[in-house]
Amino acid sequence: MIIKNFKKSPSEIIEHMISGISLSSPDRSEGIYLDEVLNLFLKLQGDLIVPGISVKELDYKKGSVLFEEVIKYAPQFFYAHTFMEKRKPAAEEHSLQFCRKIEGVVADFVHVIRVNFRFTPGSGSIISRGNSDTYPSYKTDRLFYKSRLVPVKKGSSPEKIDSLKIKDFEAEEADNRLFTSVVFDESSSGSMSSELTRKAGPGIFPFPVNIYPFVVYDYFTACLAIPDPSPKVIEEAAGLFEPLFFYIYSNYRNVVRDPDFPAESFRGFLSIENDTVALTGDYTDKLKKFFSRYSIYTDDILMLEGLRRVEVSESSED
């Protein structure tokens, strides 16, 4: 009997690899770092060979080969995630993007991890030079990524990332890039992240906002940046972040006057009087405890390399 071998698409191959990740899949990394321009990366216990990538975009055939190597080092980052064939944001055309939905009380949350393979100075050592059409191929022990917990509309599709936007905007797609015509664009995300972090309140986060903002402006809303996106941390962060998000959200939208806003759902977390929303003392303490697991370490050797190590301690359960 002849069995036909139907060829899988690169996206199907990536999904198949994700399905093989379990909670016991071992991690092979040497910690989380910030480089000299404060980009977050995971240091690998080995080298990743990145082939020459088209200047236009990373095609998913090469991407599937790269991902096969990536999950040897950091499988837990991708546990229970779905591969996003349509990139969001589309402008990050040299990345592989993945999402995972976590249900909340009033909103849902989508964890998005975006892994960037574009060669930049400091990415690694060049194997072969590039040209006007192709970036250099290179060898690296650094995996650069962004990890975002995005508040989205209840019941929405995770791949759609239908975020609860903190401001109204008008947008249109052009050449696979999103342009905004009102209020903000992505170039203002740095200043917006600083503003959002300050609105969350003083003393909650362990790092200065100019080093690593934990509340960031992405997907046109306030997102939580999670430097160590293990399954346990993602789930814990989603439960903890929801009241904080709506506290920040209330600075832009008068949710208190919305008759459909279930204020009772946040009893013990948010104090709501008249049109004023505040964090309760107990909830603030829980936030401080969660973020206290993170610290920055540096020494003479790291300083010479322009690096900072993000240290993560085990959280203690109440």
C-alpha cells in the first residue's frame, strides 16, 4: 500500500514543534540580559546559526528551521502558544511571533512573544557578509525578544489582538505597516511607556523606567512586559495585572461612569469613590511583592561588555 506524504507548510511545522513542548521540557539558557541599548535577550548555552535573511522579511521556511533550534534552548517561552502567521505588528518583518490567551475577569489577556532575528551590531559574529538584498548570516548566543501581556476584549480571538485601547485612533494598513492618523504612533511608544509606568504609581517597580519599563505602550494600550515568560509567571502576571490595567485605563477612559463596568469584580484591589479610582494598600503590596523578584546585576566584566543581567528570584506563595 502506498502512503502519500503530504508536505506540511512551515507554519504547520512550527505548530507541530510547539505541540511537542511540555512543562518538563528543559531550559538551556544562561540568564536574561539587557544589552548596551537596553534590548532584552536570553543568553543561550550554545550558538544559534542565523542564515542570511532577506532584507524584505524573514520567510517562514527559514523561520521554521530557526525555531527548531530556538526551542532547544528556551522551550518554556513558547509553551501553549500559537504561531502568529500574520505578524502584529507587521513592521517587525524579521521576527517570529507567538501568542497565548489567558482568560481574565473583565478582560482577557494575550501573551505575545516576538523573537527578532534581524542582524544588528552586537547581534553576533558574522559568518558571511550580506548585500543589498540579504542581511549577513551570523552566529550568536543571544536570543532577542519582546514579551508582552496585552489586555484584549473579552472573548476575542487571540490572533486578532483586539486590544482595549487607551486612546481612540484612526488607522489604515499600507504596505503591511500600520500608520495612525490621530493621537499616537509607534514612534511615541517610549514616552508613552514612561507615562504609563508613572501612572501605575511610585514604588511598585524595581527598575527606573529608562532601564526597563514594566508597563509599556504597545498594541495601542498599556501592556505588561514580562522578562521571564514561563507558563507559571504568565498566568500569575495576568491575574495580578488586570486590576492595575483598569486603574491605568481609568486615567484615559471614565470606566467608573460606564454602567457595564463590574466594579465589584475588583473589590479589594481597587477603591472606587465617585469618579476616582485608586489602588488599595493590600493590592499595592501584592504588586510590589511580585515585581520584587526582579533585580539588575552588573560587575566590571559585564560593564566592559555593556551588559546588565536581569536576575529573577523565585516568588513565594502566600
